[in-house]
Amino acid sequence: MSEKKYGDMTVPELRTEIANLKEKSRKAEQLGIVNEYAVYERKALMAQAFLIDPATIKPGEMYRIIGDPGVFFQVEYLKGRFAWGYRLGGEKYEEALPISMLESLEERK
């Protein structure tokens, strides 16, 4: 059976997939299988990116990185479900983050 791509899934299918991945990640963490845990967490983040409208992420704006407190990300451009840009305060190298990892600065006020 071929797996459906996240982009082809409906919202309920994505939510089920995310729940399944989170459960697998929790089990891997309990068993101490760090690399498997990281893979499931990353897959869940990718699936979550398909629940977010890319139009809500604006190039040129600053965002918090979810799961990385105190770190900010300057978005340069979007490509698919990834935001390309730079972390502030570190080495200025371009990287891509799933849009599900970004939180608007206004959301937490």
C-alpha cells in the first residue's frame, strides 16, 4: 500500500496522522530510542505544516521558533510548506523550517 502524501490528505486525515506520529514518538521516547523519536517528531511537524495556510507567514517578518525559546527567525521567502530565512543572533546562514515551527510575535501578547 502506498502512503498518501500530506498534501493529498484531508484535515481529518492529517489530524489522525499527527496523533499516530505523536504516539509513536512518545513510545520511542519511553524506550529511549532517541533517533526514532526525532524522526516521528519531525514527521509530525511536517504533517502539521499542511494544516497551516502558508499565506499567514509573511516574508520579511520575524517569528518565534516553537520549541526553541528565545530564538527568533527572520523569514526571507516561502517555498512550499517551508519558510527560508535566518535565526537572529547566530551565524547568518540560510535555513528552512517547516511553517508549523513558526509562531507570530503577536500571538503571545
